[in-house]
Amino acid sequence: MKRTRQQQGKAPRSYQKHQLTPLLKTLKQGGLGAIDQRSALARETAKLRSEIIRDLGGEENLSAQQLAVVKEFTKRSVMVESIDAWIFTQPSLLNKRTRSLYPIVVQRQVIADGMIRCLERLGLERRAKQIPSLQDYLSQKGTP
């Protein structure tokens, strides 16, 4: 008969909960809309999205594919921010027993690399919003 750790006189193992799995599930099932829009996280995410779109010349100048990349970037940004908040509360990033980084640190880096790929697809240069010439503007307004 196999004895449990408590029966052997050893203390039960402590498990660390990083809460990444529920966040990932929420984002996969409902996207960014699943986040309570009144929260600070949702407001910061919306602000980041609007700043990126503004830097790319405005929503009217972006293709559907570019908007999808922006959406993916903002989802990854939420994940990285949440992981960072948890990581920085930990006393150490190293598992002393295995002498390695905790898996969450590696997963965070993979997500951050994905963010960089999204930005590379969008382009890192800022684009000016296209505005009509004065003649075009006046002709649209109907002013002679």
C-alpha cells in the first residue's frame, strides 16, 4: 500500500497559483470583450489600442488584417501585464529544487515575442493621418 506524503511525515507540497490559465481561457472564449469594461485593465487596453491605431494613421487607413493584428497585440499585452503583476510579487523567479526558471516566466517570454512579431507586421514607423487637400475639402463642403 502506497502512503501519502502526510502519512510519511513529510509536509504537503505547496503549489503556486499564477492565475494565467483562467485569464487565457477567458481571452480565448470571449476575447477582449470578456474583460469588464469598467476595470482599469480594460481602460488601459482600450487606450493602448486607440494609440496604436492613431500611430498607424487612423482606423480608416487600416485593413481588416491590420486591425486583427492590433487586436491580437492588445490581447497579448493584457496577458503579459497580468503575468508581470504576478511575477513581480514572487520572492524568486528560480525554482530552487530544479534550478530552473518557473515555466510561467518562459511562457511570458513566448507571449512577449509574439507581441514583437505583431508590431513588426504593423510596422514600427509612425504614419500621418491622411487628410484631404484644401481644394478637396472645400469641394466636399460645397463651398465655392
